[in-house]
Amino acid sequence: MRGEALVTAAKPGAAAASLQGAVRDAFDGMAERLQAFRPQLLPREVGTVASVFTGIARVHGLPGVGFEELLLFPGGLSGIAFNLDEDGVDVVLLGDHAPLQAGQEVQRTGRVMDVAVGDALLGRVIDPLGRPLDGLGRVAASERLPIERPAPAIMDRAPVTEPLQTGLKVIDALIPIGRGQRELILGDRQTGKTSIAIDAIFNQRDTGVLCVYCAIGQRASAVAKAVARLREKGALAYTVVVVAEGNDAPGLAYIAPYAATSIAEHFMESGRDVLIVYDDLTHHARAYRELSLLLRRPPGREAFPGDIFYIHSRMLERATHLNGERGGGSMTALPIIETEAQNISAYIPTNLISITDGQIVLSPSLFALGVLPAVDVGPSVSRVGGKAQRAAYRAVASDLKLAYAQFEELETFARFGARLDDATRQSIAHGRRIRACLGQPELSPMSVPAQIAILLALNAALFDGVPLDRMAEAQRAVEDAAQAVPDELGARLAGVQALTDADREQITEAARQAIATFLADQEPGSIAHAAEPDREKASGPPLPGAAPAQR
Ligand code: ATP
Ligand code: MG
């Protein structure tokens, strides 16, 4: 600035320009030299293994090693440098520690852990290091990305506007998920958590949404079952499965969701929509706790390390909807958490609930009643999905939620054998039909028009005359009627526009006729049974509302 001012005083025009040119040249030279600069690694900086524990090793003699740098051990074993002390480095091993011995050589790589990404991974089952587990040979991916990357900046993000249909009525209508959202699935053991995620993946089959299923710390048989289901239904073709099994090193379980996120992120950054499922983060948190305790980091609440919130938030922050300038892709995350005795206020569940944009809570008592998927609508919520939900749903969802909530209250009350007035009995009968309609078998996703037709019929109380055990067939009749509506109405049902009153009337009428025809085809005995369908159930099985509510 001073030089420029002096020159301007002496000779305003040409001299100023030449000085500016000289400064620019100097800067260009510097930029070139900076680009050519590479940190000089010692030709072969080699350390030695001092001691080995389950999943970690202590290494001496690597003074220049960086935090989270990838280190190579003999026999193809790798590790990540974690604790950097003056007298040594603690390394998290990404594989079996058994063959490793004190005194063996450790080599620096000068880079952080990365993973193969790209379309070549679709249809493959790999471990977090990108090694194939499906026996189909090497994964021929040309690109690699670091497993840890900064989340997209705020200005690179766009609002969530597109729905991600799961094909499950209870979720699409009452807890809608948008593309770019993070929705937690939490429930006790064996309550159908994985099934919801697999259904969601299966329903992306003609939508162009790519999927990544990351299995962490599960039994090999459970993973094999999930993969077999995806393959059988043709869903593996657009899915990448990343697996760290229960008996793998804790280091592998720790990096698995990060590697899966980078794979999904690559798709998102190339402008595509991705759905990523982390099944489940409870196992991930446990693996990290195990590592932290071995690394002698101070334990905090429930013996988890202090940064357990941070390791999950920095991963889930990477799920977003990018704006048009960044390609407009999106990553929708469905992390899964296993609770114990429905305790959603334990440490890891509360962390994840506060990180995500909503949660789908599964109830073991509903599961025991045979209400599947066992979604407990009360504590389940989606904080951004409502904005992305198709307008046709919005018109029916609020009435449905209200009627269902009222029913749940009344049902608990009716269990005590109280004499009920007609209106209450009718509300309970209506509620039971809502519950029956919200149930759905596995791997049978329903199209948007069929869902809307059933929900409209429910709101108009058309199912109330149908015996409870015939609800599945009655629903199928309405589904068929929804397929048969004129094309332009079908397009409006599946589209983004709100339905007009006339549209709604037309669909409700079609459903009314379908149900009337269905009932007329029934034997006279079952119709008589339909008139008093709920009496025998009034003192029936234990009800979900009666379970101790622990929030
Ligand atoms: P885990 O805690 O072991 O991971 P999970 O919560 O993931 O279990 P799933 O494995 O998804 O539960 O499901 C448990 C069982 O319930 C499975 O046998 C599955 O077939 C069954 N199931 C889940 N959802 C449904 C459904 N909608 N209809 C019928 N059966 C279902
Ligand atoms: Mg599971």
C-alpha cells in the first residue's frame, strides 16, 4: 500500500501499473511454489510396536506422526494414530490384533484413512476398508475419499422439500421423512427396527434414490438375512452394504459409519439423492467406548468418553440437502438405536434424539400385540418432513392423528371394563381400524395413491363396518379401487398439488363402493359379527398404553 501511494504521487499512470504487475508476479510465483510444496516425509519413518492390547497397539519411534494418520503394520494390518504422547503413539487397529507382536516394524503413510467411492460399489457388500465380503472380487473403484470430511457449510445447504417415501403408511402419513433429513429409529431388541429401514430401501426401487446400508456390530446371520432380502427383491442393485461384524476389531466398527457416509457423500455430491441407514449406532458407541477405555481416556456418563456426542454429531451433520450450485443432491440418514426396556432417556438415545430431526419410536407391547410395524405414534415425530410431505397427505394426517391419540387414551380406560357409552365405543372401534390400517407386512410397500385412498376412507369412517379380522382384505379392495381411478386423478394423487374437494369426494366414493361390494360378498355370519366387532376385545390383551411410560 505504501509503495503504491509513493508511485502514485510521482507518476500516476504507468508506474502504478508496473508495480501492480510486479506484485502480481511475485504472488503468482509464491502460489506456484506453495502448490509444489509437499511436506517432506522422512524417506521411511519406521517405528516399532512396544505393546499390543485388544484392538490397540502402542508404538515407539514415530516422532513426526500426525493425528489420525494411517500406519501400516506387517501382514497388511493398518491402524489409525490416536493418542500422540512424547514417548509413543497409541494406535487403533483396523483388524485382528492377534498376529501382531512387540518389536515389529510400523510404517508411516503420511495420509489419513480413506475409502473407495463411486458407482462401482453399487450392488457390493464390503468391509469399512473397502475389501469385498461378497466373493465377487476386487471393487474396481478409481476414486477415494477420506472417511472423515467436514460437513457441508450452511450456505451450501437448501431446505428439505422432497419427500422420501418409505411405502409404510404409518410413516409416510404421520411421521413423514424428507430427502436430506435425519430421522432416528429407536426401539428395544427385536421390535422391527431393521425391517423399517430395509422396507425404506426397498421402496426406493424406481425413484433413482441410491442407498447405503451400514451394519455395525451385528451378528453375521442378521446381516446375511438383510443382504439376502435386498438381493432377492432386486434392491441390492442400487445399494452399497458396508459391514463391520460383531466379532470384528472395535476399530473397524468405529470407522464403518464414517466410511459409509463418505460413500454416500460422493453420490450426493454428484447430484444424486441417497438414503443411508446406520444399523445401529448403539454398537458404534459401544465400540468407541471400548477403544477409549483401552486408550485410557477418562470415562464420563455411563463410562462413555466425553466426545461421544461429537463423534455422532459430526457424522450426522454430513447428511443434508445441497443447494443447486452444489448439484442439488441429498443424503437422508436413518440412524438406528437400540434401547433397553424402552428407556429413551438413556445417554446415547438422548444424544441422538437431540442430533437428529425426529424419531420413530417402536414399542415392544405393540409388537407383542401383532401391530407391525410397531410404531408408537405418540412419542414419534418428524421435525422437518412435514414441509416436504405431499399435500394430499397433509389434508388427512391431522384428523387421523387426533382420532388415533383419542383412541389410545380411551383404550387404556376401556380396559378396566367400564361401561361405555355409544360414542366412546364407536371411537374405540374406529381407532382399532386405524391401527389395523397402519399395520403393514414386511416388504410390501404401498404406492402413494393407494395410501391416500385408504387414509381418506379411514377418515370417512368407511372401514368401521368391516370386521377387524377382514381389514387386510378390505384394504386391498380399496387399493384396487385407487388403481382404477381415472389417470388424471391418479396423477394428482401422486403429485405435489393439493387435492380439491371434488377429488377427495371422488376417491372417497370409489372407496365407499369398494367396501360396500366387499361387505356384500361376505357371508352373512361375518356381517352380523361386524356389527359388534369389538365387544370380545374390550377386556383383551395387555395394551400399549398400559406399559410403564419411560421417557
Ligand atoms: P434387532 O434388535 O435384533 O436388531 P430389530 O429391532 O432390527 O431386531 P427386526 O430384525 O427388523 O428387528 O425384526 C424382528 C422380527 O420381526 C423379524 O423376524 C421380522 O421378520 C419381524 N417383523 C418386523 N417387521 C415386521 C412386519 N411389518 N411384519 C411382519 N413381521 C415383521
Ligand atoms: Mg436389527
